[in-house]
Amino acid sequence: MSATVPWTIGGLLSRTADYLKRSGSQSPRLDAEVLLSHARGCQRIELYTAFEDQPSEQVRAAFREMVRRRAEGTPVAYLVGFKEFYSMTFEVNPDVLIPRPETEHLVVAALDYAKSIVHPGTLRVVDVGTGSGAVAIALAKHLPACHMTAVDISQAALQVAQRNAQRHAIGEDRISWVQGDLLTWCCEDLKFDLIVSNPPYVSADEFAQLAGTVRDYEPRLALVAEQGPLELLRELVRQSALHLVPGGQLCFEISPMLAGQVETMTGSASCWGPPELTKDLSGQVRVVLLKRSTEEK
């Protein structure tokens, strides 16, 4: 950057977007705007009315450091410490997976089901593999008559999720926290009306092929099904059958590459109705919905 030409907001954004594009960013302008607004302590939209402003050296220094790390591959969400999901802001750090827009389809499917049933009391919902708590908290916000149980194998992830619940005013009377693996922690007679999950569904081989921005920064535990993604999903389905009320529903996210195998796996089970597969905006199968039969076939 020139020592004689003053740097404006507009100039910083333009130069930084070009630099990040050369560094491999898929959204260089957006990255630059998010990082600069964070360094300035303002909303991103405020940058558009400040193109001619000259940020202080302190702001430029903070911005330069974040840009350097972004060019090395660090995800923007980890640099700024938050991610938007379902029109809500969630704290994220390397202990939790960064919420993806595709996972909003899981929330929509779960809400559609929950709002379609008549329930005499509190709706009992469990989120298996809660991570940052994004899915559990979004559901709790939109289902005021539900009690949510949020489960994760990682204690560090649960701590992030608890802070996010506090951020969104979801109290301990609305949500319970459990450290556990899938539903193995459940006692035999514990039943739910709705089970949701965005489980790990990447194989170890696929993990090695992921982009470095994911592979090198996001938690492997939240991404990789070490025993194989289909085996993990099969176990999730098996355990869910034991802990859903008759007519209850399991909603879980999958890799589109697993759609045919998952449909075959679940279609023949006597305790489930026919699987329903929902697609994301790109036309890829993203969410599987299974309804617990009211009686065995």
C-alpha cells in the first residue's frame, strides 16, 4: 500500500478483493467486506456509505492481519468469530463446524413437521450432534412449546452451543445439554416427538480430498464418520427407532452422494414409513425424513 496515497474504504475493498481472488477465495469481495466491517466494528452495509472514509491505522492493521490469515486459508467465520444461520448470528470457533446454508433445509423440514402435528403438551425434540447449537436454537426459537435436548460428543462444542443459547435468550428451562454419542445416553423409556441431526457424513478418504479451508481448520470429529458414513447413519436410524413415539419423525442431513443408499437402507425397515427425500436449492438431495410407524408392518 502506498505511503503517500491515502487509503479509503473503497480502495481497501477493491485491492483486497483482487488479492483474495488470486489467493483462491471463492467469494473475495464478500470476504473483504466481512473482514473490514469486523475490523471497523460496523455492519457490512455501512461500508457502502463510507467508501471515501479513511480508516485509522489501528483498523488497517487489524484488517491486514485478518486478510493475511484468510489468504492462508482460515475461514472467514473463524476470523470474525460468528456465522449467520437461519437469520440468526451464532458464535463459531474451531471447536465447531461452521453452519452451512444447506443445513437450513433441515430446520425447515423439522419445523414443517412440528407445526403440522397436534400435541397436547410440550413437544420433545432432540438435536443429535448439535455443534454450535445452530439447529437446536433455531428450532427452539420457532417452536415456543418445545423442550429441546442438544447432544454432542464434544464438550468444547457444547460450551459454544450454550453461549449461543444465552445469546438468543434460550434458557435452561427450554434446552438441556448432553455430552454423548448419538442416542446411546438415553434411558430405555425416554421418547421424543422429533429427532433432528446433521451427523458426520464424510468418509476418511473423502476428508483427504476436501478443500484445505475445511480440512485444515474445521473439526474432523464433526465431519468424518470414521466407521463409514452409511454405517453411522444406519446406527442413527436404528437408535432413533427406539426413542421416537409412534408417529414421531427423524430428520437428518446427508451427502447427496448417499441418497440412493440411504433410501434403500431405510425403505425396507418395518418400523418406518416410506422415506421422504428433500432437495436443496441446487436440486441435490439434502434431507431425509422418516416417520415412525404407529405399528409394525
